[in-house]
Amino acid sequence: MKNLVRVAMLVVAFASACCGQEAVVNVSSKGKQKCSPSEVDTVYLAACTAVQREFGDSIVLRPPVALVLGAETNAVDFDKKTILLKRWDHTLFAQGVVVLPFEDLLTPQRRMMITNRAVNLAQATVNIGEIGK
């Protein structure tokens, strides 16, 4: 019986550690702004999953994100992968999380492939006024 309890405790500890690793959001606050860590994690994971489903990639998107509450303006700092919010707003946070994984999705090879496709499409386009001249 003691072994069963030990195994159960080990499983719970392992599951908790794994769940904690999925969300990679570092939350800081300027002033008295607060938010629920579980809500932050839930919105973060949902936004990452939505982007992943939309683009059908097999890579799991979990970019590290910093959330700063109490900022002077609502913004996203792409270089620092930081979402700045005046106060907690799950919709604005989700919007920030949605745009940040694009850096991971658009590898240099994929960027070049899309660029080549755009150039080829532009060169294949003919103005109807030019036909028959």
C-alpha cells in the first residue's frame, strides 16, 4: 500500500512539473496590477494552439513570452518577445501571443519560399490593357 501511495505521489508531482513547463510566460507588474497565473497560462496555451492549428505545422509553438502589466501603453515588443499591457486583458494578451510565434513559423527557408512565390506571381500577372498590343 505504501508503494502505491508513493507511486501516486510521484505521478502527481511529475504531471504538475510537466504542466508547469508547457506555459512559458514570465509575468511582471509595475504597480498594483495583478492577474491570475492560471488564466495567463490558459490564454497563452490556447493562443499558441490556435496559431499552430491555423498553420498546420507539426512543430509545437511555445515561444517564451514576457507579460508586463501596468505599462504606459498596450503593445508588443517583438525583439524582447514582451507583451505590454496597461492592465490585464485576456483578449489583448491573446492577440499578443498570436503574433509572437510567427518568428518561429517563418524560418529563413520558409521566408525565401514565400518571397519567391510572391515574385513569381507578380511576374506571371499581365495587365489586361497590355494584351493584344
